[in-house]
Amino acid sequence: MNKKILMFAIILSLIIFIAGCNKDKGETRIIKTQETTEIEANKQTEKKAVSNANKLNPRDYERFNGDGAVQMSIIFANPLGQGKKGYLTFVAALDNHSYNLDDFDLSKYVTLVDDKGNSPKGKAKWEAYSGGGHHVINYLLFPDGGFITPETKYIKLIIKDFIDVPVREFVWEKEFLGIKE
């Protein structure tokens, strides 16, 4: 029995001795691992931030107005690469339970202006895309002759006297205009 205790004490002493000799190296390794992990985590966060800044989400370009009987959701499609060639393209979703929207041409009620009060040259178009009756998703198109420039601070889509609301305004600030500087 004494041999077992002696053997146990020797093994325990060796383990403690080995652990003591490697103590500094182990802590250094742990610290380096934590530092490395933190640095790698920061790099990944930075990569994600850059990646997310480059990814365009349609919801970021959507503006909503729920005034009156007709709810409107409008997306500026050009910065998303979804614009029709030669046009500033807005995708307009109109939803209600009171009016037949097939009877209305939204282009007759709209104006597009920039921060200086300028408007695109030419008439707007209201082009059917999907739905009908009480729920439509259509294109609202403005001729694009270089209307948006690097100096443009924002654009504003103004809808006047459409059905039961005197004025609705939808604004896209510079960061949502797709300007490449």
C-alpha cells in the first residue's frame, strides 16, 4: 500500500512540476490566442461592414405613405440596377379597399424635383406591371437626361391631390441615389 501512495505522490509531483515549468508558456499562448481571436473578430466585423455597405437592399430604397384610403409604397429602382433604360424608375405599390386604381393614372398627379427645385425634362409615364383594381404595382417613369448628378443632395417625388390626400412626399437622400463619385 505504501508503494501505491509513493507512486501516486511521484506522479502528482511530476504533473505539478511540468505544469509549473509550462505555466508562463501556457498563459502566453492563451493571451496570444485571445488577442488573435479579438483581432480576427475585428477584421471579420470590418469585412462585414464593408460588404453590407456594398450590398443594396430594396427596403432601404422604399418610402411609404399611409395617409388617406390609399397606402403607397414606392421604391427608387435605378440604384438597385432595376431601372428601365433611359428612365428614372420608381416601382409604386398602391393598396386600398375603396377605389378601383385602374381608373387612375398616377403620372398626372406627380412631380419629381431635386434639392434645387429642378425637374426632369419630359412627361412622367404610369406603366402597368402587376395587379389591378384595389391593389396595383406599377412603374412610374421619368425621362432621365442626367437629372441626378454628383451634386444632387436629394430627390423628392411629390404627389398632389391624388384621391383623398392633398400632398404626399417621398424623399431619397444622396446615399440612396446611386451616385458614383
